[in-house]
Amino acid sequence: MKKKTAAIKVFRYSPDNPSSLSNDFITSIIEDKKGNLWVGSWGGGLHRLTPVNKSKGSFDHFTANPGNPQSLISDFISSIIQDDEGNLWIGTLGGLDIFNPRTSTFAHFTRNYGGKNLDQVGCLQFDKQKNLWAGTIQGLFMIQAGKNGKIDPLTSPIHYYTNSADDPQSISGNYVISICVDHNGSLWFGTYGNGLNHLVWDTINFGGARFINYTEEDGLSNNIIYSIIEDKQGILWLSTDNGLSRFDPEAMRFTNYFVADGLQSNQFYWSAGYKNKNGKLYFGSMNGLNAFYPDQIAEADFEPATAITDFKIFNHPVEVGKEYNERIVLENSLPYTNHIILSYKSREFSFSFSALDYVLPEKITYRYYMDGFDEQWTHVDASRRFASYTNLKGGDYVFYVQALRNEKPSTTPPSQIKITIIPPFYETLWFKLLGFAIAVISIISYNRYRVYSLRLQKRRLELLVKERTAKIEEQKEELRLQAENLRESNLQLENRQKLIEQQNKQLESQNAEIIQQRDKLAELNKKVQQINQQQLNFFTYISHEFRSPLTLITVPLENLLAELHDGNPIRSKLQLVFRNTQRLLQLVDQLMEIRKVETGKTELHATRGNISAFARSIAQSFHALAQQRRIKFNILSVPENIEVFFDRDKLENILYNLLSNAFKYTAEEGEIGLEISLVKEKYLPEGIAIIDKHHYKGLDVHSYVEIVISDTGPGIDSGYVKDIFRRFYRIASPSNYSVQGSGIGLYLVKEMVKSHKGLMYVNTAPGKGSRFIVMLPSDSSYLAPEEIDKEESFAENSHQKTHVPVLSDVAEYHDSDNETDAAGSGIPANNRPVILLIDDDRELQAVIENYLRHSFRIIKADNGKEGIKKARELLPDLIISDIIMPELDGIELCNEMKANLSTSHIPLILLTARTEAEDVIEGLESGADDYIPKPFNIRILEAKCKSLIENRQRLRKMFASTIVPVAGEVATTPVDEQFLQKAIRIVEKNIANPHFSVQNLAKELCVSRSLLHKKLTALVDLPPNDFITSLRLKRSVLLLLEQNKSISEIAFEVGFNDPKYFSRCFRKFYGVSPSEYLNGKSLIH
């Protein structure tokens, strides 16, 4: 701007002129000591206009460049100031920058205070001690200068001030947008929305700062302060979001100016304030620039008088001379009225008032006060020139009202008018005195009446006391006579008490004897239970111990029987041995069932099925015996197929034991029958009840399946019928029957029928044969939910056990499927799968090794501890382990193997004599792949070994055949799945890195290279290097399917440096080249 001509030169952004301003959003301007004009913009960076280029309007630009640490930190600039050395301090949205004009480089102030960064700077200012103050959106920062008056960006102390709700002397708001240093060196801070703050130092150090806050409540025109400028008289001028405020720090008084006072707009612009050398002030507003000399702005000294202009009752104007509630309120007009008398019915009224000033009346404010009612003056502006009152009590009041200019205290006395409200009669003094007198007279009268009544009552009581005293004397005499009678009665009672005590002593003595006898019986019962428990434990131990020797007998026998042809005399002898081995196994199973029954561990597992077909399948195993003994064996079911819920294992034992007994005691050419039918609830068979309906209280069964097994044997004396169902009870066989029972079978039959909530009867007589009748409920109402298995119903031959008739002279037991390939598998020994056999029984080791050595390489270990060591060293294809072993049992071994990364993938079969259901569940839950009880069929063991190994091989091949690798489809344990998932994730993360190697993969998986090689080979049949290559090629197939990249691009993207080498690997892995696949000549599955 040229002062003489008042011409203004405008600099604007021009897209065609690269030397023009970057944008027109100017936020700060400063002229340095060399006459350079520095211009900060919001979004366009920093501009410099040198004296040489002022006429041309050619600006030098400084903008932010993330790649250059010495460039401006942000293009959004809010403030620029210059220090004594000529450096520019620049506040930006991104933080604080220091510009060195000599090197034209920027240094970023990167330090923080307690985690608070000095960014989003709104204003900057140096104080008289050369300390730098920076207002930001999150508080006020002060960077303290040294004794030399200089600030070191790296070491100068930083102080931070924020608002605290608990500290009224803290700064009023955190968003500081303007700073002013007055002529005394005091600091004033303007905030966005929280008013003006004056900083006062209580002590010398910087920890003693406190802030005095001024807001709209103190007279400030608005709490948003855009700029603060001090004039020559020390008065502060503040541009706000609603007017211009003049603040006198000594009087602590605000005077506000608005558009009505000559401003172009009430809303000013950020940081748009300036004072020239002559003291003229400039403030930029939304509608233009305001410029003035402060000493030419005079305050109005006229203090207007105030007139009461209107009086209303119940919001209706009161007219002069008119009655209201039977009383004339105004006899003269309001200016000539100084006292108004109102009825209590007119206690809701209001005054209107106005200042006698018609120059800028909107600048006038008012205050009013009702003496006798209000506690303080009420202030209102020119738009609300009235005062209302309701429900004032009767009495005298004085209403004052006063007009104020610029809210200054006025010396003009307020206008006033006296108000008298006549109360209702019940609020008057005479009425209250009358009421008080009536109350006093009433109280005195009541007290006199009360004294008279008490005296009269006293006389009546004295007469009553005399009468009652006489009666009491008569009663005392009666009581004396009764006491003498009681003494005589007490003597009689004492004699009777002594007699009772003597009888009690005799009873106590007898009771002590009874207790001694009871204790002796309890001790005997405890000993019997201990003996019984020892007996059961012994049976359990013997049963377990029998299984291993039976296995050593059964396995070689099966091999020998398979090698010998029918008709060989040695074969028939071996079959006799095999049958008796099976009989021993059946006895062992029955002993184990007794153990379950006695310990309460027998459980029902019922499924729905054809009970007729099931019974026929059990009876089928007795046909050969019936033919040999020339016994007529009849089977009848009416209807032919009966569908019910039953436990297969328990019903199998019931039928087998009853049929075995029938064949034991039926002579040659005799007759045995098995009948199955449905009967109604009311049907009651003939015979002795072993289990009847009285055993089950509340059981509601409407029909039964009746199973009858009859024979033409010698029969049983009725006195022994119930005894034969006791455990281990046996009766002598007739002389013509040599077979002796074990005393176990019928006991188990009774318990298993009970578990079905069934009934059992026996119809027999010596010489007339026997009929054993079993009745099982035909519906499932008797079953608890946990007793019903959810598996599908079963077929006729679905039972798993193979029972052999228990007679010594039965027909040859022949298994038609006993051919085996004894010559071996034809696989070279070095190529056979490796099996680790862990068992402390070396004879059993030898038997299993002798049979499996043709198909597998066998490694042996004598206990669990040795087995784990060999498994980790050799990594076999499969492990067979016993459970009961020294050092470490099979369950512990299984848990440890499946939890260890090096062995978790190896399938494991538990081979054991423990056959209880809970033992099987425990073994499978520990991670075993199969559980085979002893004695076992060696060919079944071999088949399961081959199946497990082949399944693992199929899973390994599956990984290579899929494009998208899924660890869960290959791994069989959580440890293996987690390992493989992690390996795939690591390779895919480094898929584009051609230098990613096996060593890198092993390091990230935290395993050795040798373990990595063994593990990946075992899981996916690929060594580590091929595993990495396969994942690269799988990714390339997915990229080829997208068809938006060239083969070379895909090769580089999956980690191949050479596209030709990528093509060779692709052809080797998939059988076609990438281009053939891309052209659709082949499909990759």
C-alpha cells in the first residue's frame, strides 16, 4: 500500500504464474530486518517477497517435502515470528519449525512434554525474557531461554500449562489462539471459547504460575478471542467472534463495541490484528478492515434517568381511577404515583420501565430490585424492560429500577415506588392475637378439667384397691392349702423318680451291651467287605494277567491253523487248544463283568434294533454243537421281527450263558428251544420268580419281549432254583452229566436283566427239564437319556464278540478266513515301514515281531521311557505300545508323544489287557489312534497297522495335490496342525523374497534344520526346500487364474529371480508349462 496515493497492490494466486502465491488463504505476514516480507498460508506453505521482487510480485516458495528432512514440516502455517538472530520461528499444523535464512533450511522442534507433542500450533510470541510461548490445540507451551537470551531446541527446558477442573487457577481452556505481551511484560492469552487469561507469576521459578480468567460473565463481548493488541495507554483491544472488546487492566472493566457503534462486522478473523508505529489499530473482520486510533474512541458520559412506564395486574394494564378487586389502584398516572396499595387478591403484578435516552437505546441495560423480597439486583438488557412478581405476602415493599450505559455503575439515583399489599383477615395481626388468646384459654380450661378428672379417678382407685386386697387375702389362704397338697405330691414323685432312675441304669447297661454287639457286627461286616474287595481285586488282577499269556497262545495258534490244511491230525489238536483258549478268555470276561457289577460301574448302552434277528445270530454259533450232539435246536419268533431298545453286549451275555447251560445239561438226542414273542403287561408266566415287578417301584411298562430258553435236561430241585443265581454258587451235576458250572454265568444273567428293568422266571422240576424266561420292556420309557446311544440300529450279524461253545467235546472250531501270506509282502526290507514295538513282555514282542516282520521293520523297546528315546531318535512310521509297563506306562507315553513336536505325527496303537470302557476312553483321549484289547487277532493288528500307515501317506499326498494348502486336512493332531499352519504362514509372508531359505524358515519356527526336514517329510512328504518351492508354485497358479499379469511378473512376485527357472520348476511340479496352462491346454487340479 502506498501511503501517499492510498493505492493498494494486490497479490493473488495465479495458476499461470509459478512465482505467484501458492493460494489466497493468508494466515500470517512478517517483515524481517532486511526488508523481506514473509507470508504464511494455510495449505500453501511459506512465501518470501524480497525488496527486489516487490514490484514484480515474484515470491520464493518453501513447502513441505516428506523426503527432505530439512524442508518445511507442514504447508499449513498459523504464525510466524523472528528472533534477535534473524531466525524465523514458524507455527504449523504439523508442529514448530525454525528457519535459518542464511542456509534456507528448516529444523523441526521434535521434543515433547510428558508425551504431549508441540503440534497444531495456533500462535507464537516471545516475552521480554526471550522465552518462546506457543499456543496449541492441546494447551500452552513455554520454551525457556537461557541466561544468554537464546533458545537451544535440544536442551532448553519446556513448560506446559493446561486446564484442570480441580484447579481454578489453571488456564481456562486448552485451545490457545492469541498471545499479547503488554508494556509491563505481562502475558495475556486468548482462547477459543474460554475467554481471556492473564498470567501472574507468584514466585521467581516457573512452577508458581497462576491464571486470572475473564469471560462473558465479566463483561467480555465473546469468549472466542482472535487477536489481542495493547494501545499506547496500556488498554487491551480484543477482536472476538461477536464484537470488539476494550479492556482496562487497572479498572478490570470491559467496554464492548458492535456494528451499531460503527464496526463493519461483529465477527472478526483469526490473527487479523495489527498496530502501526503511530499507534493506529487495524482489525480484519468478515466484512472488511476496521482501523482507528484508540484515543479517538470516546465513551459516552451521559447517564440516563429511568421512568416506570406501565403497571399490570395479572398481565392486564392498570388504568387510572379504575377499581381492581374493589379498590382503586392508581389515582394518578405512574409518573405522579409513589405509593400503590393492592389487595392480597392482586398479588401477581409487573412493572415496565424505560431509559430517557434515545441515542443508541440498545446499548442501555437495566437493573431492578424489590426491597423486602429480592436478595440482589436483577440485570436485564434493552429487550427485556419489565419485572414481574407473584404471590408476595402482605406487607410493605419498595421497587427500585436503574438504567446503565455499558454496564457501568451509575451515579443517577434509581426510580422507586412503594407497594403495600393488604393481607387477608387471617394474616392480619389482630386475627393472629385473637387466635393466640383462644388457644391459651383452651389450654387453661383443658388443664383444669384434667386435674378434676384425675382427682375423681384417684378416689375410685382407692376403693377398688381395698376390695382387691380383701380378695387377695382369701386367695393367699387357698394357695397355702394347695402348697401343702403339692408337697405331699412331690414326695410321691421323688419316690417314683428313684424307681425310674434304677430302671434307666438297667436299660443303659443293656444298651451298652447292644452297642458292643453292634460294633462287633460292624467290624465283622467291614472285614467281610475287605475280604470281598480283596477277592474282587484278585479276580481283576488274575483277569488282567491271563490276557497276555492268552495272547501268546492265541497268536501262534492262529498262524499254525492258517498254515495247516483241513484233515491234518495236528490241526484238530490245535483247534482243541484254540477252543479252550477262547473258553478261558470268556471266563476272564465274565470275571471282569462281575467286577463291574460289584463296584457299581456297569452301565446300560441301549440302541434300537431287531431283537429277533440279534437272538438268531447268537444262536447261530450253537448249530454246529447241536448237530454233533444230535440235539434238536428250535428257534421261534412271533412276530418274526421285533424292534426294541436293548444293550447288545448285555443281551449277548444273557443269551450265551442261558444257551450254554441248556447245552451243558441236555443229553444227546435231546431238545432245546429258543422262543421270542411280545406279551402284554398283565401276562404272568408260570414258574419261580427270580426278578418280579416288585423290584421296580413306580415302573410303568405296558408290554414286554419274552425270551424263553427251554431244554429237556435233568431239571432242578425247586429248593435250589434261587441259589443258582447267587455268585459262585454251584450244585452237583447228576451222575450222567460230567460238566460242572463255574457259578458265574447265571449270576451275571440276573444282574444284566436287572439293568434292563426286566423280569425273570424259572419253571423246572427234577427229571422234567427247565424253562428260563426273560422278559424285557419293549418300549424305551424305562431308559434314562444317558442310557440311550445315538448310533444307528444294527444288522443281524453286527455283534462283535465271537463266542465258542464251552463244552470240551464240541465240533471243530473253524475260521474260514484264516489264510495268510506267510511268505512276506515281497517288499525289500529297507523299504518297509518301521514299527516301534514297546512292551515289557519279551515273549509277546517275539510273537508280534515274528508275524509282522514280513511286512514291516520292527524296532523293540522294553518300557515307555526307552520307547520315547527310540521314537525321537528313529521317528518310526508307527508305534505299538502296551499300557501297563515299568518306568512309564502307555497312557503317559501317548500323552508325551502327542505333545512333542518331533513325535506328534506318529500314529500309535495301544495294545493292552485293560478292556473296561473307561480304560478305552482314557486311551483314545490321550491321543491313541487305536485301542486293541488282549488277546487279539494278529491279522487284525497287521491290517490296522497297514491302514494307519497308508492313511498317513494319502494325507501327505493330498497336500501336494491341492492349490490352496490347508493344514487341517493333513495334520492329525493339534500340535502338527499348528506347526504346519505356522510354516505355511511364514512362507506365504516371504513368498516374494527370492532369498528366503530353509535356514530362515527353521529360524522362524524355532527348530533345527534336521527336525524341520524330518517333520515336513513326515507331514507333507516334501523336504523343506521343496516345501517352500511348492508353496511358491501354488501361489503362482492362483495368480495365473486371475489372468491379469504376465508370466514374468508372476515369477518375480512368487520369489523367482529367473522366469525360465520358474517355468522349469512349474513344468516339473505340474507337468505343463505356465504358458500352456495360461492358454488352457491343460488343467491343474
